[in-house]
Amino acid sequence: MSQYDVIVIGAGPGGYVAAIRCAQLGLKTACVEGRETLGGTCLNVGCIPSKALLHASHQLHEAEHNFAKMGLKGKAPSVDWKQMLSYKDDVIGQNTKGIEFLFKKNKVDWIKGWASIPEAGKVKVGDETYDAKNIIIASGSEPSPVPGADVTVDNDKGIVVDSTGALALPKVPKKMIVIGAGVIGLEMGSVYARLGAEVEVIEFLDHITPGMDSEVSRQFQKLLQKQGLKFTLNAAVQAVTVKGGKATVTYKSRKDDSENEAQADVVLCATGRRPFVDGLGLEALGVEMTKRGQIATDDHWRTSVKGIYAIGDAIEGPMLAHKAEDEGMAAAEVIAGKHGHVNYGVIPGVIYTAPEVASVGKTEEQLKEEGRAYKVGKFSFMGNGRAKAVFQGEGFVKLLADKETDRILGAHIIGPAAGDLIHEICVGMEFGASAEDIALTCHAHPTFSEAVREAALACGDGAIHA
């Protein structure tokens, strides 16, 4: 029987990072993964492949709409869908092999198979049982089901699909319905809209991107509509049926209770994700769970059973790869007798459409609800020379700061490279920076980042270029 200081269950961003950090801290570590490749949902069927398709489809958009404006004339490229999928798969392969290399470099054992925990201190994989002083559950999440939609039947056929199926459709559909106007639905809807599909997004709420700052959300919807996406809001999906290779979505309007139908070649069910903890044996172990099916943990990622920790999508909090990574490192530090820490107030969120959307900290709605006195600094990318040069001047940077102390409380960006620009604010917030600190920092010209500085200036005497 093999004995380890730590066995990590799951090799996604949370799990593989936790395993590597444990090994770096001198702990004998193994990581259990049932997939043929490492990297979990994120690298195999999530973040990485979707970014590859977003990049490829954005290049097509640029060729069709902006090349001629820059004097780049000629026939727009045609789409070779099989080659695009091959490029996506190559990107996945490079990343998953990279983690295999990191495991070998750090002497982390990869135990191949699906894990269960028969008792505290033991992990069973296949017929083998391993001893572990500590266990970290990093089993991730799976797509949440849509009522009346059987993805299991049609995922491989490419008719009613979840996010995994949407990454490998047999062909680009003429019409696609996306159920859910969250990150996954809008990113994948954006890909297929650029590739020529007619895309309709059906959302239960009366707005897109739940939890986002409402001003950004409204502008985002307008820009997506300009790109051809159609939105049906306030709609409760009742069922999804398939007949003759076509899917029909039945939904009820939440305004007037009327029953409606919409047809498409492909229906993407993108109503969020739920923890994937099936088969681990948590109930028999007595591991405490939340009402939403997440593993309950304390401030040090410990479960109710001694020696068992949990991180990432399996526990409470935003289902984001970087949040899982932070928790993986922190849990490893705790196990090694050090002080692990995650600042949950500074976890950025990004949507990788064009324009990108990024946020960190509080929204204006949250500050109003808290009754906190705040000020807003806004700057449009129309005043940013670099953004105008690349046809991306339609967004803005919005900075929220405490009215008395000027301390940064949150930031919301819609525009070019928003996912990268947000991190200046993240670092600032970690150091307790004021808006004035950002405003007084020299930013290179011409860069998109100048828009962040201008928003910070707008929190004081006013932006220069507005």
C-alpha cells in the first residue's frame, strides 16, 4: 500500500496547482485523475478550448469587417471548421502535456482512475487503496441540467448540447439557441455568431450576465446585439424536444405567462454549473454539505472530517479556475503548517468576448445596498487613442472608490484587453490603494491602460481626455 502526505483528487486548475504546491513544500504528493489527460474541465473542455475558438472567430470578424478599412484588401477567408477544431485540439494538447511535465518535474505521482474515499486517510482508485495523511478534494463541477432538456442523448449528435458538446459540433449551425445569458452562453454564442450562425439567447432573468454591474451589463447587451445576437429575456424554459434533427425550445414568458416556441439546429444549455462530487462517498463519510450540494469548509478549507480538505468548484464561491488555484495553494500551505490565505474580495471575473468584460470588487448596486458612500470615475474608450486605432472605442472603464478615503472598492471594464487591464486594479486593491494612487502613476502612451488612469482621475478633479 502506497503512503502519501497528501493525495489530491482531481487534476483541474485547483487540483494540479495544489499538488504541485504540496510537492514544493516537501510533502509526498499524488494526484488522482480519471480523464486520459490532466487539466480538468478548464484545459480539456472549458477555458482553454473556448479561448482558442474565440480567438479564431475574432480573426474572421476582423478580416470580414475591419481589414478593408485598414487597406488590407482581398477576399475574406472561408471557414474550414475541421481545421479550426484541429487547431483547438492542438492548443489543448500543448497545455495538458505541459502539466504532465510539471508533475514529473515536481515529483507528483499521477494515479490514473476515479477516486473514492472509503474512510478518512484512505483513497481508493480501481482495486488499489492508498494511505494519505491528508486528502484534498478538487473534483470540480459539471454543467447544470436544464429542465426538460436531455443533453446526454444529443450531446454527441450536436443537437442539444452542453458546453462540452458546443466545443465540438459536427458543423456550424444555421440557427443556435443558447439557454442562459451567463459567461459560457455568451462566449460560445459569440463564437458561432461570428462564424455565421443566427444566435438567439433565452434568459430567465430580465437582464444578461447575472451579478454584473448593471451599467456594464446594459452596454454589453447593446454591443452583442449590434454583432447579431438576439435576446429573449424574462423567459422560463419549459422543455427542449428533438424531432427530425431539429430542436424546439418551449418557454413561458414571465411577463404575461404566454407559451412560446423557438426552433434551432442546435440548442446550447448554458445555465451554469454544479459541484461534481458523485462517487466520492462523502455521505457515508459524514462530510457536511451545503444546501446547494457544495462541500462545506471552514476558513482553512477543512471539511467536517479531519484530514479532508476541499477547494475550487466543489465548495462555495465563484466557479473560476483562478479562485480554485488560489485555494489550492492556500490549502497546501495550511497542510504544510504555514498560513494559507485567499482574498475573496479581490477575485476578478472576465468574459472573453469582443469587447472583453472584466470586473473586480463591488458593483455599484452592492454599494448602494450596503449604504456605503462612494464615488464613480468613468472613462470611455472613445477618448483612448489606441482603442480607436483598433476599432474598439465603444466600451468604458468604471472605477468605484470610497467617498471619504478614496480607497478603491471595485472596477468594471468593458473594452479591449479588459481581462488584462483589470489586474492593475487587483494589485491596487491588494495594497489598499486609492483612486489617486492609480491617477498619479505614469501609464505608457499609447496604451489601453491609459483609460484606467483616466477613470481614476475622474474620481478626483476629472479626466484629462474627456
